[in-house]
Amino acid sequence: MADPKGVTERESYIIAQALYEFIRLEQSKPRDLRRWSDEQHAIAILHARFDNELATLVQSDVAAGCQPPDCGRKASIGG
């Protein structure tokens, strides 16, 4: 979904992909090295702003036989 402030659909997808890969990277780290707050905020942003793109990214991972990162809703930003 394109942002009303001039962000194109392609730009939205690229931003969502960057957040998705950041989450994947954080979740691949040992628990004591993960940036939990950043990871949870990235997940919240994905759901709040890029839910359609997130669904596409997960479908792509599944189709490629890859395990998607855990992007389940756990908290909202500031909450």
C-alpha cells in the first residue's frame, strides 16, 4: 500500500523488505545478542504500515522453501 505522503508502492515494498530482513537477521542471532526492542518495533511497523507487503514476503519465503521469520504481532510501538 503506497503511503499518502508520496511513497510509491515499489518504495513501500523495499521498506517492508528491509524491515523483514532485519527481523530475520535479529532472530538468527543468539538470544543474548538480539536487539529485542528494535525487533519488536520493526514487527509492529510491518503490521501497521506494510501488512500487504508482509504477506507477499512471507508467501515468497514459503514458495522458496524458506522459513519466514516470526513476524507475529506481539506489541505495538510505544506499548
